[in-house]
Amino acid sequence: MTRPILAAALAALTLAAPAHAADMSAAEREAFRAEVRAYLLDNPEVLMEAIAVLEQRQAGQQASNDATLIKVNAEDIFRDGHSWVGGNPEGDITLVEFTDYRCGYCRKAHEEVATLIRSDGNIRFIVKEFPILGEESELSSRFAIATKLIAGDEAYKQTHDALITFRGKVTPANLEKLAGRLGLDAGAVLARMSSEEVDQVIQANRALASRLQISGTPTFVLKDQMLRGYVPLAGMREIVSDLRAN
């Protein structure tokens, strides 16, 4: 990201002209631009300072935009009626995760998120099924959602944990075997995977993600913040602590 910003900043500054530019000849303007460019090349720290200010402003604008999107879509984010809710249902902080079972960073975050929730004890955790990485992702989410519809929240949690750590190819045959290992009615779950109810959950989650401008996984929502990408456990703990302090 820094290289395009650097190029843009250098181009803008070398094209700059003083307020009386209209009175300058073409040769004078060219000489001024060359002087500015030479100064910046001799003093690149000036550009780095400008880039830091620009990136800080952009981050602030993104955070403000995210807070507005969360406020407008709060009901669907925190109380949609179909997403699995775990952790402490009465927790003072709600953590929402948009996840894809075939996403490497979702897998990396899985145990760290679980550790955060166990060790904190006061976090309400919501999982949004958001399959975006192809057919195996779609099959996995449909299997998880169908399990929740048929067998309830506890069975969903076991299934979710099994799918996020599953290393084989996701096929109907392998999902049938997984259902057997988890003590589920494999025939009923596989049949429900293509139901309208499952379609509606996935469509609703994708529509919500679109409104929130989410295009990748994992994406987390914490109060009025969106964390777009993997965040290590220590970073998560720090964010939760800051949110409680404020």
C-alpha cells in the first residue's frame, strides 16, 4: 500500500506550484517542480511523514464509516435469530465473526478466539456462516446450518469445531462420515442442506456482509468496530479491554 501512496505523493508535490503560478512562464513552472522534486528526493523523510498522516486519516475515515454501518445494521448483526450464539449469552461484549471453513486465517484464529472466550468469561460470541471460497466452503456451511436446524446449538458447536479443523476434501460422502462420527442423523442433515431454510441463512449473511462492505474472512465485529482480517489473541484482548474502558 505504501508504494502507490508514495508515488502519488511524489507526483502531486512535483506538480505543485506557488499561488502565483498563473504568472509563471512554462520554464519557471518546470524549474519550480524540478526544485521541489530534488528537495523531496534529498529529504525522503518528509514524504514518509506525509504518508503517515494520510494513512492515519484514512484509518479514521474507515473506522467512522464502519461504526455507521454497524449502527445501521445492528439488528441483523447482533440479533438475526438464525446465527449460533455461544460464550456468555449475557456478556458485556459481543464478538461476531464472519467465517469460512476453508479459510486458512479463520482456522488460525479459531483456537485463539476460543481461548479468548474461555479465559474472559464475559463475551457473547456469534458465528456468521459466510462461505466465499468455493464449493467446499458452501457444502461445509450448509452442513453446519442444517445441523443446527435439526440437532440444535450444542450439535452445531461440535460440528463447527470439526469443520474448521477438517483436513480432507469436503464432499457429501465425507460429510456423511463426519455426521456419523458426531452422532448426527446423517441422512436428515444431508437432506436439509439443500433446503430453503438453509438457502435463506446463507443469502441473509451474504446480503449483510455486502451492506457492511465485508469481502473477506475472517471479519470480526466488536461493538462499533470492524476488524477486517486475522487478529492475534493479544490484540483481541487489548481491543476488548479498550472497549470496556470506554
